Amino acid sequence: MNIIRRAALLAAVFVSIGWIPARAQLRPLDAFDWRLFDGDGVVMGEVGGGWMRDQRASLAGTEGTLVEAGSFRAFWRTGRVVIEAGGTVQRFFREDGRFAPADPEVTPDADGRRHDAGDYRIATAVRLTGEGAPVVAVLRFGTRLPTTDNRVGLDRDATDFFATLGGRARRGRVAVQAEAGVGIFGTRDPDFEQDDLLVYALKAEYDGGLVAPAVTVLGQQVGAGHHEIRGNESLGEVRAGLRIGRREYLRAEIVHGYTGFSPSWGVLVSAGVVR
């Protein structure tokens, strides 16, 4: 069995047994973390949270402040393969205003506050290039598993699949990475049950030793062939931040959304360890 078939089998097994419950359409897919492929370690874990202002909840038809509590990511490398899992334990949303009628399945919330479990992700990344290549290439594929409630309206109770090709080049202390591919997302529209979107991420990072500043642009884009499907809108964020530490680290990022369904601004904080 070759390495790609083995990786696909591992991902399928983890998904089928629900090894970890696995971010959906409220927020875009996070950029891949390449540090295990850089040889920093074989396992990595990160946990944190976020605060987002002027976030739209499409299905509820409201806009407000989103708090994500218990967001986590975990990575394990074996040879050319990295297994990735992540998600958000709970989301809290305070409504500030309405921009559209709610979806028929969404229950009205009299006090303007909603909370629900986040979705969860399980994925596999396969290094396509050899050790020492000037540009490292990766195939990344996986699924986002819903644990959300359609009656709350913060997200869709639907399963998504994504696959991207990525590359990373490093010169001195500066590393640049990019990935792009397709997201095959379920919808709440019975006449349009699947939507295919472009998913992408660009990142530049400066390795200053204990302090590593970085800028990331990431999101998803609806194709030109049809209008946006509710709950599957185009998303886009610019994140600028710092990672402090290497084996044990803290990360803080300022977020600015540049699409209508992304937050006007926000903050992400997390702590992690690499071994």
C-alpha cells in the first residue's frame, strides 16, 4: 500500500469512528501549520479562543459579536504524513441587529443570545516532495463534521469535504506558503444540496527566534456561475500576529474581515506545545 493510500485510509477510519468530533461556514478553513514538516517535532497541540465583532450568522439572519471558546488543533506526523484534527467546543453569539429574515428552521431567540457547539475537522496532509527540496509541496484533504443545531442558526448541520494543494518556500528567516483547492460543502437549500467553492490561504512568516511575526490571508470564494447559497457565502480574513516561543508558545492575532459575512475585526489567542 503506498503512502497516499495509507493516509487516505487513516483519515477515513478516524472519521468513521468519530475519533475527534471535527470549523464550518461561520469561519474559513485555517491555514495548514507546516512546523512538523520542518522537523520541529512529531506531535503538536494548540488550544485557545477568539472574539469577533460584526460577525454575521447567515441562517439566523443576524449580526453581532461572536465568542469562540475552546478552539483547538492537534497534529501528528508519521513519515510524509501529518494527521490533523481541530474544532471549537462552544460558540456564544450576541445579536446586535438583523439583516435578513431567519431561515424557517431557526428558532427565534427572545434575549438576543445564541450558543451552540462548533463544528470539528479531521484532515490528512501528505508531503509530495523529498527532504531538502527548495519548495515543499503538500496535498491536504479532509472533512468538517457538523455538531451544530439548525434551530440555533449559527451554522449548517451538514458535512463538508475539502482538498487543497499547498507549497512552502523558505529563504533565510522568511517563509512563504500558499494553498488552494476546492471545498465541497453541503447546503440548507433542498434544490441546491451541494456547493463547490474555492478555498485558499496565503501566509508570510519571519522566524525571529523566540518571536515570529506573521501575516495570513485566507478564505473561500463562491464561483461565478451562480449566486451565493445561504450559509455558504464567500468569506475572507486578514490575520496579523505574533508567535512567542518555539516548543511551548503563545500566539495572538488581530483579525480583519474583507467580505460581508466575515467579522469587521477580532482577536484570536492560543497556547500550544510541540514535541
